[in-house]
Amino acid sequence: MAVTVKTEREIRLMREAGAILAKVHEELHDIIRPGITTLEIDRICEKLIRGYGCKPSFLGYEGYPASVCVSVNDEVVHGIPSKKRVLKDGDIVSLDTGVIWKGWQSDAARTWSVGNISLEAQRLIDVAREAFFEGVKNAKAGNHLNDICGAIGDYVGTKGFGIVRELTGHGIGTDMHEDPDIPNFRMNHKGIRLRPGMTLAVEPMITLGSPEVAWLDDGWTVVTEDGSLAAHYENTILITDGEPEILSL
């Protein structure tokens, strides 16, 4: 497994990419409301990304047709934007998008409420986000990859939610998906030793019910098998000599 360690210059560019992506997510959050279509969200996202001088990482990636994955309710990830899909009060929506800045990538996801949602749905969103931070506490040079994975899985388990096992986080750099894969549960091995300069996309994906998932006929959209709600939270992080740096916040 070739996990790349970035130079100072490369880290600077990834830091810039992450800062831009953080702004894109903030601006996307501002447009989330009942009545907007998922296609409108995609159009706005692409315009924002290009407005910052970046390319949308997702557009055309392995044939993906949009700039942002918009996954609603029981859709875990990779929902394809559509003019027929209208957000309504009580929905939850996950936005997963990335930017390419001067050849370097940043990748991040957020799950948001649409109007008024149930307390249970809000708790699911909160725990997905909290699980990311529990994992990242362990993202320190000298630790192993499994210290991140195990902390995420343990935390979600204590809250009683399902952890999706078929999808993982990943390394990131000039390619969106690089080594290593980063599961959201405790592995049966330590995984790689973390070194300063490694950049990782850590992304808990959790469910309100069973963790089992299925792929829709479009070949992209992943849904919970039991139809329960799902939440997704992701940032690109940098391993340093001290505390990890979250590049996309």
C-alpha cells in the first residue's frame, strides 16, 4: 500500500483547497430549504466551485453525472441530483462534494435538516458529526489507522446507531481516492502507522436502523436496506507532528 506523504508545498495547496471547500459547504447550507430540487443544489454547487477557480472533483468521476452527491433520507451516499427530487419539510439531506485546486483535491460531506425534523433524525446527524471528531482525536503521528477506525465505530455503537461497513473513507491528494481505505469500525489489524504529511478523508456513514445497504439501479445511489434514515459527515485532514489539522473546516 503506497500512502503518499505530502511536501510543504503540496500541503499548502491542499490547505487552500480545503478552505475553498469549507466555504462551498457553508454557502450550500444556506440554500437548503423545502421546495428546492436536488438538481438546483447541484447547479449552484458547480457554479460556486468554478467561481472559486476550482474544478468539481465529482463531475465525470468514473462517469458520475453531477458536481455534488445529494442523498436524501434513506440514501446513504452518491444520490444523483434530479429536477424531480424536491426537498420537503422533515427531510434530511447529505451533501458530499469535492474541489480540485491547482491539481490538489479536497473532499467533505455534511448532513443537514430540511425545515423541522424529528429529534431522532437530529440525533442521527449529530452523532455522525461527533463520531468524526472522536475518530480524529486519534489521528496523530505514531498512532495506527485502526485507532481512528476503532474510535469511530466504538462511539457510534455506544449511541445505538448502525455503521455502514461497505463504504469507507480514503487517502486523498492529487487523486480523490488514494490509499489507505479507512473503515468506520474497528479492524482486526492495526493498519498503517500514521506519519506527518499524510492526508486522509475520514467519513462516518451511520444509520438509524440496520447497517445493511443496497445499490439502486442507477449504479450509484446507496440506500439503507431497511429504509431507515442515514447520515454522513466527512472532512479532509492532515496528520502533523502534533494535533491533526482539519483542512475542510
